[in-house]
Amino acid sequence: MPSVRAPSKILAAYPSWLLTTARAIRVLLLAAIVAFCLLLLAVRFVVFPRLENNRDGLTQLLERQIGQPVEIDALATGWDGWNPRVELKGVRILERGGGSPAMVLPAMRLTVAWTSVLFFDLRFKELTIDQPQLSVRRDTAGKLHVAGLTIDPAESNDDQRLADWLLRQSRIVVHDAAIVWRDELRAAAPLSLAHVEFRLENSFAHHRFGLTGDPPTALASPLDLRGDVTGVSLADWSGASGRFYARLDYADVAAWRSWLPLPVPIKSGTGAVRLWFQFGHGQARELVADLVLADVQARLGDDLPELTLDRLEGRVGWRVDGKQREFFTRQLAFAGRDELRLDPTDLKLTLRGAPETMDDGYLEFDHLELAPLRRVVAALPLPAHLRETIAGSQRAFGKPRGDASGRRAQGAESRAHLGTAARLRGAAGFRSPAGAVSLAPAA
């Protein structure tokens, strides 16, 4: 007796439109799997053989992507899991019009990302470069020339196809690179950075990188540089925000004058340096430095005498917030000639007002030794009325040896106000190891 299969009670419980949608999704999923398999077969048996036999096709594709002439000596193909991989030998990126190599890449491994199909753009899961040679040049007009790119810091440049294409790649890894910096504007000797290791990770508008390298041993120990940036484009930095970190366990700071525009003229100074730099919307926001320096000689202003110290160590920093500027130290100590010495001290100088004047603010401290400050204040870039206040502080504080000590004051008494006439209001603030000084000029 023939049997008839009854509809499933479970399926009958669902509306027909939902069942139709489920069948459509199942068909689409199956079609996507079949299409992906066909794509893998096409890459394996059609694309790869044509690439290996026709390097010019890949050369032309790279030239269209980066906007630079490209030469390739050898090409091989393979797989990295499910991702196609292309290995290149003897890659040269040429200068536009000139024909000379702007960058030489002895070996490259390109792991293609399947997002290339979705975005109709050549993208890599990972781009690995071994032992590249890169020349970075600044001409007499101040323009930078890097791998055939011309970057004018004073102007916005819309033709940055190579840089923008690199920032669209998921991961870029560089091993054992050699970089040469030539500065024609400063007429300096070439500066080399050897054994460079570099890693860049990009996720949409978020970019993280790390770099290590060996400068000449007479200048510094190996360099460690890291960064985390969002919203960056070489054509327009106005919307970029992020932070940088640099570390040098040994550096001859004065020797870098030939290549770097140091913020102050430094005659001598050697030691260890760590720097943190933060910026937002293209503007500097904060700079912090940990220093251990010896034999320091510097002039901090054109109209200031030279500052000479045998040793300087601690943390110094600067930050800006609108019309307010802060200069601060953490455990800052120094020593110099004739028994000059400042024990580790925390200070914060806050200035308010227009950048040209900065005539209002206050000084906060946890422990203040006035004698060493009076001996170096003439060489510090401080407002004139503040230098006069500190220079005459012995009379104001009534302390011949020039320090503030005693028990910490509480409440409103922990802050004292001092004008340019070196008058003291609320003396309890200066009887404690912590306090604050108003820097507003006296009326």
C-alpha cells in the first residue's frame, strides 16, 4: 500500500514567507561557496600561470595603484592558507620622469586579501619586505622626497596615491632595512640608519607602527620609535590625532644639531632620553621627556645667558589646552659648579592669556629649594616678572638658605599668592613643603 508523507508539523508551524526566505538564504550560501571554489580554481590554474609568464601585467597593475614606475626582476606564486601569495625579487620603484631608483626592494612577499574582490582594489593581508634600501631627501626648498613622492609640508598635496595605498594595507612588515637621510636644506652630511625593523598595522583610519634601527654609534644607541595615529592622510594632516613614543638609551644630543631642528641651541649634552608626544586635529597637545643627561650646556633663549649643568635628570613636560599652557617636572634634579644642587622636585608652572604675553598664572610645587633656583633662573625662559620674583625670593620668604619647609598646610592656607613686588600673602603656604605661587603681576 503506497504511503504519503505528511508535512512536518514543525515546518507547518512557521509562516510561508519565513520558509521561503530560509530556502533563498540556503541557495545563496551554496552559490557563494561554489563561486569561491571556482575563484580559487581560477586563481590557481589561470591567474598564477599568467602572472608567472607575464610579469609586465603585474608591473602595470602596481604602477596604476601607486602612481610610480615599477621594475621587477623575478616573480613566483604560492599560497598562504586560503590566501594567494606572490613573491617578487629585485623590485625597484623609480622616480617620476627621472628613471633613477627611489626605492630598491630585493625581496617582497605579497599575501593577497580577498577584500580586493569586494573593494575592486589590490589589497594585501600582509606585505613583507626584506632588506630594502630607502633614500629620504629634503631639497633646498624644504620639500621631502621619499620613494618618488614629493611632500611639501607647507602645502596640501592631493597626489599621494602610493602613501594612501600603503595605508589601506592590513599589515606591512620590513626586515633589515637601510635608510639614508640627505638634508640639502641644512647642508648636512648623509645620516644612515641601519638594521631597521618596521611594522605597520592599518585598520580603516586607525594606524599603529613600531620601528627600531641603529644610528651611527657616535650619535646614539639603537632607536625605538612607536606611534598610534587616527584619521591621517599625507595630503591633509589637519584631522589627524595620535601619539608617538621614542627611546634612546644613549644619545649625544648636541651632535644631532646637524640634522634635527632642536628647540633650543644645545652646545653639549649626552645621556638617555625617552619622549612621549601627543597631538590632536593636527596640533601639538603634549610633550613629555624623561632625561638623564651629563655635561649640559644650552642657551634657552636668544637674550638669555648660557645654562651649564654637570648633571640633569628627571621628567619634564609641556601641554596646551586652549589659552592655557603648562610646564611641569617630576623628580627633577640637577647639579652644577660651585656646589649647585637641586634635590628631586615636582613643579608645575601654569600660564594663561594670549600666547604673546602669558601674563597670568601660578606655580605649584611639592618641595621648593629657592637657592639653586635663584642661581639658574636668569637662564630660564620665564616671564620677566617671574624671574624677578624668584631672584628676590630670599627677602620675601625670610629664609636665608632659601627653601620652603615644615608641615603641610590645610585648606585655603596651602596656597600662597606672590606678585612681582615679592609680597607674601598667607604665609602658611610657604611654611609647608607644598604650595602655589600666583604669577599675576602686581597692580
